[in-house]
Amino acid sequence: MAFYLKKTKLKGRTYLSIDESFYSHEKKGTAHKCYQSLGSVETWKKKGIEDPISHFQKKVDALNQEKADAGTRKISDISPILHLGYFPLKSILEKMKIKKYVDYFKLTNDFTYDLFELLSSLVYARAVNPCSKYRTFHEVLPSLYEPVSYSYDQLLDGLSFLGNDYEKFVELFTVQTKHVFGIDTSKNYFDCTNFYFEIDREDDFRRKGPSKENRKEPVVGLGLLLDSHQIPVGMKMFPGNESEKPVLRDVIGLLKSQNNINGKTIHVADKGLNCTKNIIHARKNGDGYLFSKSVKSLPEVEKTWVLLDAGFVDVKDKHGKVLYRYKSCIDEFPYKVEQEGKIYTVKLREKRLLTYNPSLAAKKRYEINRMIEKAKALTASQAKRTEYGEAGKYVCFTDGKGNRASVSMNQDAIDKDLRFAGYNLLVTSEIEMKDPDIYDVYHNLWRIEESFKIMKSDLDARPVFLQKEETIKGHFLICYLTVLLERIFQFKILENKYSTTEIFQFIKDFKVTKGESKYINTTKSSDFIHELALRSKLPLTNYFLSETQIKSILKYKI
């Protein structure tokens, strides 16, 4: 119960002791026992302590405080919250037997840590709480159920090793994905993006080039290849000042050689990757292609066909509203090819599918009119040429200098953009493919844009706080592998019944808090978690979870 200072008078002397009061089950009440006998007050005064009672009362107070502290739980520098939402990714990794192949690197490298543990734990940490590598090591990794056995310096060393050979690891995962879950490369979706770095000075890898976010800082380019079912099967990184167009040829060629793919594949990409070299390369390798092409850059004969109202088929929704219109033609179209310094014209037989989207047309016209008004206002105020930005394409500059511009509105450019607003042209080698199928295949490119979005938002791939080229590549490899495992879970396991947002929301939110004897499941209820609990037969919706149940979740086999 408590300590107190007991004073007993005997034969003219005052004796002190520290006694403890406690509850006695025998007496069914309070009892007392001596904790420490202290002797007499007089004896302590002879030893130089002027006020023994006050002196030992302080000791009693300290004992009571110590006892109170012992019975009160204190905060810890270790968080009681544990992340468990990564267990589907862990299960997929185990099913793919990735550890077996990663361990082979031990044969030729003197690692002082487990490379697979490092790779897998960084993927799990990136999925549950993306942040800097420093915070990942000190805050996120300790919140995973299984503690890691490597240091922060070893994390950076391992990340550098992974980045230096990132293409080997991409190949390993692609081969195992094909073996375990299957991939379909009859159609490949390809696109590029870039990631900017908040640094002033370029280096050999981070170079200034066109940025997707219109930033001025150095960037790094990344090309991503998806199979027909939107599973990532290839990644290529390149300096930010290099063209994206050769990357398509490199990645697809590498993928086909690694997987012994001899059959025809159709390369699907946006207009930024539509160039003669890519088209000729596909033809030479027995492949097909499906690109979009700018309508405004077509020859006049083809522009006339675009604007003809005849031949269009309307696609409507259930209420009769026109979603889009399309028409197509098959013909031989000229391409200029350079060989040994000479330019030759070759004709390729292609199908061209023209689409017109009324909603897109209205949006484009609105944007064009806004830029026109901006250009007029800047012209009236005699603005500098550099102030026009994109609106400058609707202005004729006649002074050729960067100061005050002598300008007039470029009506031809305005009329051209308004005339072709809402039109899009798809070019394909697959002349037997039906028009609606061409449209659907091309518009699946949004999946690759979604993959980039996952990297940039859900996984916070940037800002990147790393400096060495190898560690930067290792960082993006971890992001790529996290996207790959999520896509396998989404398309191969859950059969695309749930969105990427719902899946990552679960992975990040499924946490438990360690209590006195059990774990408390603090996850918000959702349709997704109920469906996953039914599918997996795991206690994901339980409020209380035992240590055994936690282990059963992390050992779940897909």
C-alpha cells in the first residue's frame, strides 16, 4: 500500500523505522510490517545528522514515489503500433520464390547482411508508409512485425547494390511473374515519365530536360512496360536529357530476349513515342504497333479526310448521349527512312482510326479561348515575349528579340487548333483488328499512367533524398517492385474487383496496437477488408488479435 516513518519512544529515546502498510487477506484489512529498522534519533544526531526525522522522511517519500512509478506505465521510444497491411505482398513474394534467387548473390559477394531481407523489407516499408530512407529505417521498419537485422549504413550499401544491377532484378521478377502467374506480351503498353530533383547542379545521371511537371530542375527519365493485363514487365532508367523514343526499342528488345519471346507483340504507346524508327524497328522484328498521331501535323489530303463528316459511327451511352465518334481507313502511307546518310521513302500498309470526342472538344476549345484572351491581354499591355508562355503560339513575334515584342494575333494558328479540337488519330499495323478493339486497346494506356501515379503519389517516389546514381536507381527499383506486387495482387488475385486506391488504403491502414496481453485492431471497417477476410479466412475484422493470429496473417499463403 505505502511506506511511512514509524516513531517509537522507549526508555527516553526515540527509535525510528520505515514500515510498510499492506492489505492482509487473513485480517481482511490493513496490516503493517517493518521494511527497515533505523535505530534511535539520538544516535543519528551524534553521527552529525541534525534532524534525523526529516532526513528519513525524505527517504520514505522517495520509496513511495519509486513504488508509484513502478506501478505506472511510461511511454516508450518504441511505438506500440504495428503495420500488417503488407502481408499480401509478402505472400506473393514467397509464392514467387524470390528469396531463392536473390540468395545466389551471396556466392559472389561478401554481404554482412541478408540481401533478400533488405529488399523485401524496403518494399513493405514503401507500401505501408513511403518516406525518406532515414525515416524508413528509424521509424517505419521498426513498426513492421518482423524486426530487421541490418544497420542504416548497410541499408544504403544494399540499395546501391540493387541499383547497380537493377535490370537483373527486374528480369528476375519478370521471369518469376511469368512462371507463377503468367504474363501476356501479345500487346505491350509502354510510356515514359520523369522525376525531378530539387538540386541546382546537374550530374551525369540527373540532367536538365523536358519535365512532366514543367520544372526547371534536373530530371531522371523512367520508361515502364506493361503486358496485356497491365502487369509491369520491364523498366528502364535514363538521364533526363536523353530522348524517350529509343527506350521503347531497348526495353521491348530486352524483354523479348530475356523471355525467349519469338511471336508477334503489338507495341502500344502515346504520340510522344510515335517516330519512324520505332515503327520500322517493330516491323523488322515481326511486331506490330499502335500509336496516336497528331491530327494537326497530317498532310493536307489527310486533314481533308479528318474533317469530312461522312463515314463516322456514333458510340452512345444508355441515355443516347454520344460518347465519341469514329471512322477508319486502310491504305499505304509514306515514311522517310535514313540509311547510310541517305533519305528513302517507304510505304507501309496501315489502318488509321479517327475518333472525335465532343466532351474533349469542348474542353480543348475552352482552354484555347483562355490562352487567346491571355495573349490579347499581354499584347495590349506590351508584355515581354518571355511572359506569354504557351499562349505565345497564338501570337506573331516580329522583332526576334527577347525584350518588348512587336506582336499581332496569329489567327491561322487559332483557327487550326479550334478546327481540330477533340480529334485523335490512332495508327496501327493491325489492319485486321476491329475499330472498337483498337480504341479499347489504346485507351488501356491509362493503366500505365496510373502506375506512374502510384509511384508519384501513393509511393512518394519523389522527392528523392539520395545522391549516388546507384542508390537512386535502387530507390526506383523498390518503387517498381512495390507497384508490380500490388498489380499482381489487384489483377491476378483479386481479379480487378477493387481499385488501386482501395488496395493501397488497406495496405497503409491495416495496423494493430499492442496491448497488455493482446493486439487491438484499430483499422477502419470497409467493404474491401470484409471481402479480403472472407477470401483469406483470416481474422482481419477482429477487434482483439492474439500473437498466434498475428503470425497466421503474416504466414498466409495465396
